[in-house]
Amino acid sequence: MKRTIYGSVAAVSLGLAPAAWAMDDVTLQLKWVTQAQFAGYYVALENGFYEEENLNVTIRAGGPDIAPPQVIAGGGADVIVEWMPAALAARENGLPLVNIAQPFKSSGMMLTCLAETGITGPEDFPGRTLGVWFFGNEYPFLSWMSTLGIPTDGGDEGVEVLRQGFNVDPLLQRQADCISTMTYNEYWQVIDAGIGEDELVTFKYEDQGVATLEDGLYVMEDRLEDPEFVDKMARFVRASMRGWEWAAENVEEAAMIVLEYDDTGAQTEEHQTRMMGEVALLIEGSNGTLDMDDYARTVATLLGGGSDPVITSEPEGAVSSAVTDAAFN
């Protein structure tokens, strides 16, 4: 009932006739499950920002068995949230994804190690077992190892890659010396499991100079040839960034909105509030427009993989400012 009221109020306030109330449908596919990582979109939905832009937005949660590029390729979404390494790799492999907006300015990815292993720097990685997420999330790690000149096929001079599930069990069970974590999620799962911060050593990709862009918005290239679609996406991005701004300024309230949309009941208020606070740091400095210096750094990192780069050539047509230009100019 609340969402219906938002739509009616928006229409009345704009003096629209009933015939003008027809909303444009947009389906957004998230990269992962409902959590504060995507708070801006849920806030925009709950607070009526999409309705004020004459949009009827459906947000589809992701999960371990959902690959956003496959979803959009099959026509299951108009726009997806994806990391740029995965999007550029998919484009090189024939799926013409295009970045239309970049809400996240900084990377939240890092490697978290147990201090008891004696690891104090990247020079200590050879001979160790490192937990790595796959399904497109492995690309930043592989680029980093290539930059360091460390093989990923084991041995005394390389690292043993453990295909890490989307949990922290390998660290807790001492199956890996280090695991992949996000500043806003898995790192805190380790803390909540009873391991103190002083018992951990972390390596943020941002600090290592190999950070790549995360959680951008991507569409299929051919759809940008339609002016009506570009206009719809401009309204979507504008409303979404309003949602992100509101979420960053109202951390606790944004976390509660996310919890309202969590059908699994798996999330907690404490965890989502903490996550929202960390995510707010990652969107700081972004108005949704892709920073081309950040894009160039990401491409350079992905190309710099020695004999096994994530992408093999400079992408062409992988980004477009058409939507953000229409949204903000």
C-alpha cells in the first residue's frame, strides 16, 4: 500500500492526468543477494524516487548460481550490476556489455590473512594457499598475481589457489592462509566468528594499486541505439543516485529498508548497518558518472597479466556516457 501511495502522490504533485500514469518498466539484476551493497536501489524503490521518474522498477536479487551477464543476455533484465573485470571479459568473449554508470568509486575487495601464518606482505605469498572467488570475481586477483610475477598453479614459487565459496570457512577451518573478502561483508564475518582484528593482516586492492571498478551498471550495446531506452536509463540512473545519496546520509534507515526487502531472513540489522557504513565509503566521490581515469586504470590492470591477461586488447565501445549525460546535464 505504501508504494502505491508514493506513486499516486508523485502523479498528483506533478499534475498528471490519469492517462499519463503508465509507468516504464525496468528490471535490474543484482550481482548478489539482497544486502546493503545494493542499498541505493532499494532506497530509491522504497522512497518513491523511481516512481517520481515514472518508472516501475523490479529488483531481482542475485546469488551463487546467478550470473548477471547470462541473465541480461537471455533477456531477463534491462540493466545489471556487475564488476568491470567480468564485464570486459564477457565483452571480449562476445557479449556486448556497455557500462552506462558507475556508482561505486572505490574497490572494497581485499585479501584477508591470518597473522599466525607469518604473512606480512605480498612477498610472503609464494608457497601459500589463497582462497579466491570465481564466476568472474577471480579476475582482479589473477591480475594482481600477474603484476607480482607470482604463478597461480602452486609450487614453492607460486600460490595454490583454493576455489573459495562465498563464505569465510576456509580461513576459519585453516584450509587457506588468506581468503578473499570485501571490506563491507566477509571481513566482518571473520570478526564475528571470534577472530580479532589484531589477529588478521589485510591487503586492500586499492592500497596495492591493482583495484578495479566494482558494481557498475551495464546494458546491452544495441539497446543504446534506442533514444527511448537511453531516456529510461537516464531516469533510472538519476533516481538510483538519489537513492545512494540518501542511503549514505541515513545509514541506519537505509539498512532497515534493505532488511524489509530481504525475503530470506538471513540478514541482521547489525550486519547491514555496518555494511552500509562501509559501502558509503566506496561510493564517496561518485555522482554516477564513470571516471575515465578509473576506467583506464582498470583496463591497464586487466591487460597487465603477462602471458595470461584477463583481456587481451584495449576494449572498444565498452563504456558510454550517453545515459549519464542525459541524466545529469
